[in-house]
Amino acid sequence: MEVAVCGCGPAGLSSALLLHRDGHRVRVFERFEIPRPVGSGLILQPTGLGVLAELGLCDATLALGARIERLFGRVMPAGRVVLDVRYSALGRGWHGLAIQRAALFALLHRAVKHAGIEIIPGVEIAAVERSGEQRVLKDVNGRRHGSFDLVVDALGARSPLAAHGVKRKVLPYGALWANIPWPAEDAFNANALEQRYFRASRMAGILPIGSSGADEPRLAAFFWSLRRDQFPAWRARPIAEWQREVEQLWPEAAAATSGITDHDQLVFAQYDHFTMRTPCSDGLVHIGDAGRSTSPQLGQGANMALLDALALARALQSEGTLMERLLRYKRLRFWHVRLFQAASAMFTPFYQSDGRLLPFVRDWLAAPVSRLPVGDMVLARLVAGMTVAPLGSSPFKVYRELT
């Protein structure tokens, strides 16, 4: 088929590689003149690493990222442990991998260029129009592009191609993000995501995210929870006032983030929650954040995008009309997507909200549950994206063979 992939993020680039490998003629459309990543760092779970293994990119990814063995959090000022999830509960060899978004983008982008897939930059897609049995892309300037059997929408949570019929819930909290040098002192675990909380209204985290190359320095991603409506006031205040807030919550983190001296060094990420009931129509399919969006509490965004790309490729390998194969894609992803969307909606208020009851429940139940013989495995499977098999068991099998 002639396939247009709209968007140059993990979902778009990985789907382009997989569909090209299956013999489809793929073109990628990107709104930036020079394609580039957006964001700080992320954790690749065993599911996402399994997809990268199928793409032949897992070894290169492991070489750049930081192995994550534990998610660990304390409530302040008491210092009581209220989050403790260990991948070892899944068995020997299991772990996550934290990586810079720029490093993951560079790996996928190079693979796409090496495969000879055409990337068309500087084209901001606004709509898809039907022309007989084909689909034509229309950009924001009214120009039309190509004639395609299938359009893959990987334009993210604000995709104009998925705007109709989507009911979005605006989440009140977002987060400030910045990449910082990995602290030289031993104040932080080099194999863990560490967080500190004050109730659910204030949260800070430090995540080791490896390096962007063999000779590049190691970095960490720092994030700070913030209400959407408080962002303008935060920008209007001296940055030193915010630094004092960081120090009050987490003194060690304040030392690590002392190099942040300007508001523009932090990027504010805002989140919505929605799930498309049917992520496909005749000749058009929405993958990644274009088909659903949620808070990053469970860290599944990029992993879900990679799984979407693999599920789409496998669905298109099956027999039947194009629409029948796209509906197979929906079935392949249905339960996995629904579970993690529901889990994210349920857990987010425990970590980002203005109430006191939910964080109280979190503080007195989360840590004891994680120490139970079964509780630790349940939490680890949820974090690792393995509570429901996303595509049968294949991504787990590939990753397990590597470890």
C-alpha cells in the first residue's frame, strides 16, 4: 500500500519502519523543518524494549539509557516510604530503561533514514480528504499532498485528524521538566526513579536518563508537579522563590537543580485524558497519543505508542479488507489500552490533586501493599505494562531472550 505517516515521534517513526519492512511504500510528514524530539526523558518498559528489539534497535537503546530497577518515593517531611516498586518482583533480569527523548528519537530517525524512507519536513497536516478510494492529506495552508491507501495519524494528543468525536478531560495538574547533569555525589540511586511528595499537591522527581552518545555526559530528568492555572503565576515569580520550594521539599534535589536559573530552562507539560472508542476509520488509523492521552503517572506513553505501531503492522499482515485489518488492530490493543487508561485515571489523583483523603490512603496503604508477597508482583506488572498481554506475548518473549 501507499502509506502516509503523519508525525515524527516514537509512534510515527516506529510504524514507518515496521510498515516499510513489510513492503509498504511509506512517506513520513513532519511539521518541523528539522524533525526534533519534544520532552525530557522517559522510561522504556519491557513492552517498549520488546518492540525496539523487533526493530533491531534494542542493543543501541540499552547502550544509551540508564537501567531502572526501582521506583521509590517518600512523603515529606516525615520521610516515610510510600512508593517502592521493584522490577525484581517479576523475576531475574527484568528492568526498565530510562532514556533521553532526544536519544530515542535519534535512534529511530537514523533507522528511518537508513531504510530509505522519505521524510517530508515543514508540512503541518490539518485534514485528510477522500478522493475515490484514496486519501489525500491537506496542510494548514490548504495544499494537498499525495494519494494514499492508508493514513497513519501519529500527531500526538492534539492531533487535528482525531479532534472530532473525542471527549477530553482536562487534567488540572501538569509538570515542569528539565534535563540536568547527573549529580556527582551519591545522593541519588543511579538505577531508580526517586520521588518526594507533600500530600498530592506537590511532587518532585529525579530520573537518571543516560547519555545521548558514547562521549556525552550522563543526565537526569527533573520534574516538578504544578497546577495548570498556577503556571502563569509561577513564571511571574523570581526563579529563586521556586528554588526555595524545591529545597523545602527535597534539599538534595535543590543542590542538583541549582543550575536552573531561568524559567525558560523548564518546559511545562500539560495533560488531558481521553480514549477514542474506535481509533480507525476507512483508510485512517490513530496511534499513540493521537488515539488516547493520559497523565504520565504510570509512564506508559512511549511504550503504548511503540506497541501500537507493532500491533498495526501485524494487523495489516492479516487477510481481509483494509477496514477489517484496521478493526483487527483495534482488537489487538483494546484490553491493554483500556486497562492502563483506567489505571492511570484511578491512580493520578493519589499523586496529583488538591485533596487530603487520597494521599492519606496512599501513604498508609501503598508501601505495605508493595511489601506483600503478591502485592509487589502486581505493582511491578502494572508499572512494567504487563498486567494484560498487549499483543499476545511476543514483545515479552523477545525481550526475555535478550536478558
